[in-house]
Amino acid sequence: MAGKGVTKKKIVDAAWQLFQEKGYHDTTVEDIISLSHTSKSSFYHYFSGKDELLSSLSDLFDDYYQTLVAKMEPEMDSFEKLIYLCCQVHQMIGERIDPELLAIMYSSQVVTRGDKHLLNRNRYYYRIIQQIVDEGQRRGQITMELSSYDISSYYTMCERAIIYDYCISEAAYDLGSFTAQHIPMLLSSIRA
């Protein structure tokens, strides 16, 4: 079973490397198979095509969230944890993810019917944000005027809104700096 997960990861890693180097549109399934040292049947076992790989970007984001959460001090103020996570992830996105690729992924979610991977509340991202908000409400650091679900939804919407603006602005500004300046203002109403 572990081999199957390894094969899928090799395909995903190769795809994102090629997307970054060659661009999404100039990367072919054959390029991905070649770089990942996998077979065509393995590729199509996991993915129906190149477009489906766009959904794996949220997995890469979730992996980064896990890394960041592991580094945070447990006693850190919950509101500050939310700010920290958003700023760190946006800084990473601005530095490592091609803006065109990010825009393609976001636009694919706009036209997708049914399962929208960015909105999947079973993702690690949503679970950890909900956990931090719950913790913050218990500690008296995050407002109780709204449910933790509503606050988590607002937080994730603010994060997506900044990235969306970054995409439609064609990356005209530094995403990390912009987020560090604006996310505290956007979230100030949830602080207790």
C-alpha cells in the first residue's frame, strides 16, 4: 500500500516541478510520466488528466500548514496563530508558486461543478483553522459573538480573497508583504 502512495507523490512532485519550470500549458502528461519515472497506467490510475493535478496544489498547501503548525508554540495566542499561518503560507505562495499556475488553479475551482477541493472541509487546512478558533474561544482570545464555524469560514474566505486579488492583479505586489499588512485588519473583528 505504501508503494501506491509513493507513486502518486512522485507524479504530483514531478508535475509541480514541470509546471513551475515549463508552465502549466507547456507541460504534457508524457513529460510528467517521464520525470516521475512512472508508467502511463500509473498516471491514469491516480489522475484522469493533467487538469486533475491542479487539485493537488491544495495538498501541497496542507503539507506546508502541517509544517508550520508543528513549529508553533502551543501557548501562542490563538489570534496570533491565525495571523502567523496566513502570513507564512502567503509568503511561501508568493515565493514558490507561479502566479499563472495559481490563477489557473483558482479559475478551475470557479468553473468546477461538484467537488471543489479548495472548499473541502475535510482538508487539514480547515480542520486546523477550526481547531485554532475553538481553542481561541475557549481561551477568551477570539470573540464568542459568532460560532467557531462562522469565524473559520470568514478566516478562510479572507485568505482566498487576498490570493484571488493577487491573481487578478497579475502578481503586481509582494503577496507576503501585502498579507502581513492587511490580514490583521481583515481579522481584527474576530479578536476578543
